[in-house]
Amino acid sequence: MNENEQGEQAAPQPAPDDRAGQVAETDGAQVSTGTTSETAGASDAAIPELVIISGMSGAGRSTAAKCLEDLGWFVVDNLPPALIPTMVELGARSQGNVARIAVVVDVRGRRFFDDLHQSLADLESRQVTRRIVFLESSDEALVRRFESVRRPHPLQGDGRIVDGIAAERELLRELRGDADLVIDTSSLNVHELRAKMDAQFAGDEEPELRATVMSFGFKYGLPVDADLVVDMRFLPNPHWVPELRPFTGLNEEVASYVFGQPGAKEFLDRYTELLQLIAAGYRREGKRYVTIAVGCTGGKHRSVAMSEKLAARIAAEGVETVVVHRDMGRE
């Protein structure tokens, strides 16, 4: 389903506070906190920054939420509006570990929807920095998307898709008017929507890219989650060197043998340059994660040695990198 925008921002300014925001680290990603304040009954707690994501069903709420999650926000989908202040209070007690919270509110929780106004008033009284992002789209685009996935609109009941869309527009009319950022996704694809969210919430930093470098053995099958696959079987196999056979690519003897072969170092240099080009494109397209699968026959020698060197090169470029040896020790 395409998810899309065109909107304007009028973000409210947070109330003055006597403490500057700090940087928290959550699951390996750095998260910049917003300004801090005091919650009722928690004098030293830093109130998290809050974004409420809402809008038309099919307009891209899940994509917008996923984008914020990739930027380090703590995302809660379909939280009843009455519980939003409680969520903020829990975040304030997290000692900075939950510095930014995004909550998706939609018509799936319509029985709680009337509570949203009270919750917003409660947040305002606590001087919580909050923004409302509203995802909008034309009736034609929404009908096309619902038909493409063969799912009914959550409010159409026994009627048509357009009836559900009309009912939802009426229900969300006031919230749309209160929104700080309206994004019209009628003519946007997923990547364009992510780019717009990045522009609003990523600050001046380039979107982070995280890489997994995975060694594997072709005889055990290709990794199903691989984005890029490279084949080290063009290099001589240490398996056929009796003194190297018991070792793995993690051992210096094997690594020295592998990189002493013609073409090994040249491959590492050129493929690293290629990955720099690919990484820049992934960032432009809003891709946050990439898995690079490095294969040899059994996943024990050549692929392991190359994966280790390649991961070190990628990490040196500032990309958060994890190395996984899928088939090492499997034989």
C-alpha cells in the first residue's frame, strides 16, 4: 500500500524549563531528549517529548510510526487516549531511558476517542511538549489502497468503503484542526513519506543506518533476510589445507591465508567502496537496516574471515554494525 503527504508544520513551543535535555541510549541508538520539567508527584523526573500520530485509515500512520521508531522514539500503537498521560508519567520515571514517546491514536479505539480531548488538556496542564501529526489522503487514494489489500474500512460496517471514509473524516475533523503537522499522502509513496517524517523529526543528523554482516555456507542455503549477498568461493578453500581445516575464519592463521590469496584484499577494498555508495542511497530512501550475507561453501573459513574484516571497515565509516556467523560450527 502506498502511504503519502504534503502539509505544514506549526509546532508549539515547549514551556520554559530549568534543565536542558540530555542524551539517553536505548537499544544501541542515541535518543535526544526534549526539554525537561517536573511531573506531578515526581519532582526530578524529565518529562518525555510526545508525538501523537493520527489521521485517516490507510493514509500511512503505521509508516509514520515506524519512521519515528527507527529514529529512536518509543512507539505505542492504538493506545487508548485516556492512558496517554499515564504513558508520559511512566516515561518520566524511566530515568531518561524513554525520552521521546510516539502514540498512534485511531478509530480502532473510537470508544475511547472522546477521552482524547481530556488527555490533551491534562498534558497541557503538565507542560508536556507534544505535537499532533495528522495523516491525510484523498478519498480516491484511500479507496484504491483499501481495494488493493482487499480489506474493509474499519468504519464501513455493512456499507461501502466510501461510507467508512466519510464517517472517519467526520469523527477526526476536530483533531485535524488541532494538528501541528498535516501530511497529505495522496501522491506520496512510502519512501517519500519517510523522508518527510525524517525532515521533521531527525534534526540535522543524517538518518542512522545499521548493518548486520552475516557469514553463511551455501550448502546450508541462502539467508532469507539478506539484502546483499557476496560469494567468497572465488578464493582457495582453507578446508583443503590440512593444518587449517580444524580452525575457523576467526583464527589468525586462516585469516592470513585467506587475505594472502590474489584478489582478496582488492575485493575487500572495492566492495567497501561500493557499500559506501549503497549506504548513501539507502539513507536517501529511508532504509535503516541492511543485512550483508557473505558466503562460502560451508560458512567456516573464507566467509567468516571476510565478514570480520568487512564489518570492521563498515564500522569505521560510522555505521552501527553487528557480525553474525550463521553456520560456523555447524559441520
